[in-house]
Amino acid sequence: MINIEMRINASNHSKYDLDGAEYAHWGSDWKNALDIMCDVDRALESNLPNSRDDLAGKYHGWLSSFGISPETENGWWSKAAINPSNIESFIKMRTDEEYDERCETILRAINLLNRIGTFKSKFQTVDELLEEWKL
């Protein structure tokens, strides 16, 4: 069973998406934002405990490969990246062979599309993309 506990969500995301230009003024807000943004890392590590991979890095690249932006312009996790549905999809991709094959089918199609231009998803979750492409 996948367990995802997040203190950050779409409603409070902007509170923690601190602007790097104001770094000198962050103080304890920066430490708090960093701790809360690390909920993504903790969710991945607690659900995939035997992985030796840099799960956050793999998750970042995985979202990017679907045309979903994993970070904000300030360098923090994006709203799409903190979405529990995307975190769960990444975990399922690494633990469910059938789901992984569905994702790989989409990624092969996206790779072909990227040969003629950059694919940018209009969706915010991988499951929405799979549903739209009927996989």
C-alpha cells in the first residue's frame, strides 16, 4: 500500500516557493520551506525503501520526460511535482510491471514527438495523460 504524507499542497504551495533573489531575508522560512519541500523525497524513500537510486532526481527526470514541469522558476518542486497522484504514479511505475509498460508506451510516443518539436503536456498528472491516450 502506498502511503503519501505531504504538508505541502496546491493551496499552500506559494507560501513555500521562495524567491532566490530574496535569500538574505528568508531566515527560518528557508529552513521550513526546505523541510516541507523534502516531503516529496521522504514520500518516495518511505515507499521505495530498498532503492539505491537518487529517487528525487529520478522523479524529477521522470516528470520532465512526460512534459510535466517538476520545478518552479525559483527551483522548488512545482505544484505538479507535489501532487500525490504523480508521486503515486512514480511509485507504481517502479513497483507494478503493467503500469510501467503503460508509462513506457507513452514515453516512446513522446520521444517520437520530441524529434519534431518539444512535447509539453497540457496535463498536470501522469494518470491524466495515460487516460487521454487511452492506456
